[in-house]
Amino acid sequence: MDLPPSRRVILHTDVNSAYANMERVFNPKLRDKPVCILSNNDGCIVALTKDAKALGIKRGTPYFKVRDLCEKHGVAVLSSNYELYDAMSSRFHKIVAGFGPVHEAYSIDEAFLDLTGVETESFTELGRALKARLWKWIGLPVCVGIAPTKTLAKLCDHFAKTYPVYGGVVNWFDLSPERRKKALSITPIGEVWGIGRKTEEKLLREGIENVWQFSQTDVFTLRRRYGVVLERTFREIQGVSCLPVESVPKPKEQILRSRSFSHATNDRSVLLSSVSTHMTEVARQLRREKAEAKKAGVFFLTSPFKENEPWHAAEPVTELTLPTSDTMRLAEVACRLVEAHWRPGFRYCKAGAFVTDLIPEGSCSVTGSLFDLPDEERDATRRRLMECLDDLTRRFGKSVWKIGSSGLADGWQMKRDRLTPAYLTRWTDIMTVS
């Protein structure tokens, strides 16, 4: 379809049942079986395939409630393999980015492309080519939506998933006005990107049940009752682009890592080992973001559901002498905070580490006397050390090195009894074909 030269064209794509289908890539036996992925500590269903949903299994359901159902129907139930999903996500985004000049990695399995100005005979065919390449190169099934705004593109992706007749690609520009109205009329208002549960409930009380009704609402009334955010969503539905495709991610305000323990513990060494490991990941993420932190903190807590046990939660945070992304310095701070706030006799079930007040790497100007200045030579050596450690991690995986405090105790790691191999990031897990 010919478009006006100034017309924006936005493509949205995401992986169908991402975690489950990433597992299927490396285990063909799973392709004809329903698959469920469990949350941390193998607790709840966090991802599942369509054939698993057809059995009545719902996302968020505790696994023990559907265990018998899964066993009866031969459902493959797997632990979350974050290392594998991250590696597959990287490949997914690299392929998508090759189809347009401006690429936004919106989430681990979701991306936008700004195709405005791209010369092509058919944007629909371009979407089909993207879908085919992702399947051929990395074995991931996706759907594609194309529209003049990000919100409409996501809606078109939803149509592509819902109605197989489109072959997994829906182009808003190809739909007649009658087809557009029908599609919006049968789509619940809660499917609109940016409309949360509370807003959905308010709109339903006002009789706005579907997207078409929402699109016919008076914009000034919407703004008065709900603010400019919902007005922006309204205008996006009308085809007025209000949200840019952001190729450069917004700077993070905080980086946090945490995990629940496989079982509660009152061992201080377990807490120290846990927060050290988490802070190692936080520091690595800081360096990937080319940022430094001005504050660092930890948290740990007991279970609020154990009525017969005392409850305690701590979340100490401290301002750093100088902004840093140095693993050793941040881990040292984390351990000091645990030592100062840990209480004997309490059984902790979760711990984490975080940094806040992030600034660009090297942007801090140090003031004070000559004697207050850091040893530049020493700091340069530490930076080179961090670069070396990051290079080792990229080449050989996260387990190739760790700081001493991370190995003080075991037993805090997540329960992942159904974990599949890493396949792509660990030499011992690389598949061999005989």
C-alpha cells in the first residue's frame, strides 16, 4: 500500500510463548507437547504454550495445584533458564534490528522498529520476511503488527496472534475502515498497551468495554478524568504518534538483583554469600551500562506468611565515598551492611543487592584537597582488572570466577530441579549431534 511520505510506520514483534518456545528450540521432543515454565524456586507457572492453556492451566497458578493435571496430560514442566533466555533474546534482537534503521529492544522478547522512510514494495511482506527469518535462523515463532503508532502496532500484533487467518502478520494500513472498526469493537479495552487493571476497571464502570468505544470517547473528558497519559494512549489509537521508538535505552535509576532462597535460613554466611553474588551481578550490569553508582544497599527479610515465626526486614543503604562500578568495592559495602543489620535467630527467606543514583561512567568531578584524591594509578589498574574479568565472563560464563565472599556458604541458591542446560553459554552444555 502506498503511504504519504510523512506517514510514520511502526513495526512491533514479539516471541510467542517466549520462554517455552526458547526451550523447544533445543529439544524437538517438546514441539508436540504442552510446555509450562516455572518461576523462581519452581513455584508458579510464569509462561506456557497455547496447548497448555487449552488444558485450563493459567499463568500465575502455583504448580502444586496443577501438578496432577500436568502429569495426566504429559505437560513438560521446566524451571526458568534465565541464562538461555538471555542468550536467545540477544539473537532475537540482533535479527530484528537488521530490518529497520531504528530498533527498540522493549523487553527480552519484544521489539519495535521505526520503518518511516524505508523503501519497500510492501511492509506486510517485510513483516513476513522478518517472521520467516526468525524462524529459520533461531527457531522462534513470532507475530508482527504494523501501524502508524506504537500502540496500534502492538494491537495489530495482538490481532495477528488471535486470528490465524492473517498468517501471523497484521498491517493496519491494509485494513479497510470497516475491518478496523470490527477489530477494535471485538477487542477488550484491557488489551490496550498502557491501560492497567485499575484504569480498565474504571473504564468498564463507565461502559467503555472495547477499544472502539474507547476511541470514540471525548478526549477532553478523558484528560480531565484520567490525565495526559491516557489521553496519549487515546491519540495513539486514533493514529497520532505520541511515543517515539527509542533506539537508545533510557538511563536506569536503579539496578537490583534478588532471589528467594530455596529454604529459610538463620545462617549469616548464607546471607553474605547471597548478597555478594547479587552485588557481583549488579556491578557487572553497571559496567555494561557504562555507569557508576553513588549509593549501594542490600535487603533481606523473613517470610511474612509464617505467623509462628518472628518477622524482620532490613533494607540499609549507604552513600559511597566515590561513585563506582568496581565489583570488589561494592561487594565489600554489601557485606558490611549485612554484618551491621543481620539479626541472629531470624530465618531469612530472601535477599538482594542494589545500587541507586546512577551517573555516566567517569562523569564525577572530585573536589577536595590533594590528599583526598584517589590514587589514579591504582584506580586505572582496578578498571583494567574489571575489564579483564568481564572479558572472561563473556568468553567462559559467569561461573569462571567469583569473589571470596560469594563462596562463604551454599544452600541459598534457587530451587531449580527442572533446569535444562544452558546450551549457548557453557561449553559443557553445547549440544553434540552424532
